[in-house]
Amino acid sequence: MSEENILEKAAVGRVQRALEANALAGEIKVLKESARTAKDAAAALGVEVGQIASSLVFALPNGSPLLVITSGRHRVDTEFVAQQLNVSHLERGDANWVKDVSGFSVGGVAPIGWQSKDLSIQVAILIDKALADYKIIWAAAGHPHAVFPTSFSELLLVTGARVVHVSGEER
């Protein structure tokens, strides 16, 4: 798929509009290789895996979505995060549910530009404190081959996320 085709995708367009609406300077970059995983994205960009801001979608016990923006250097410890939220558990959303609640396909979920099929859905958002260790972080831009650069402070500002540790290793 060509760079032009990827940039014309509706989901990538939503991310572009969200970047512009929030006056974020980062430009969407199309990668030749897939960035479905943090390791793949880091290799394609020539950066540390910790600089990749992975957007993972979980379901809270009440069925509402939880977006966890995590550093690629961590696996989300769902029990640890559930304890911090005072909920019994988190469930990983399947691909169809993630698409319904975010408007993005798994592998391209962006932290901004969400479009749910149900406009009444409220999304809780957490951001991994470890992302603050990096001046520049890279996030998915609506497609497995599209990313954009940003900073911890920018993501925090535009998402309104709660800063947490997402890995039990940080306890």
C-alpha cells in the first residue's frame, strides 16, 4: 500500500484532524514496515522501544472502555491497574469491540481521534508514567503503518489522561 493510500484512510484522517485541532506540531509518518507492535515501530523508527506509546483498549467491569497509553518497554499488568482503579478486573477487548468503541482497528489504535459507534460512551484514559522519560514519543496514527511524534506533556494535555504506573515491576 502506498503512502498516499495510507494517508487517505478515514482513521488516519481523524488523527490528522485531531493533531490540527489540538495544535500539535507532529506530522504523521508512514512507515514501510508495519508498526503493529512497539518493537516493530521502534525498529522502523530507529528509536528505543520505550519511546513507543502503545494504545491498548480494555473493558472495565461495567463494559465501558479504558484506554491505556503505555510505554513499549512495559506490558500492562491488568491486575495492578485494576487495583489502582478500584475495580475487580480488566478485560482485553476483542478486535471488533475495539473498532466499535474507538473507530480504529487493532494495530493502529491512536490515543487521539477516537470515533465510537455509540456517542454516549465515556472513555477512561490512563497514561504510563514511564513515557515521561522520553523527550519524543511515537504513537499510532490510525493505521499499522502510520505513526506521529509527540511528547508526554502533549499527550497528557490533549487526552486528559490520569498518570499511573502500568507495570507491577514499578511497585
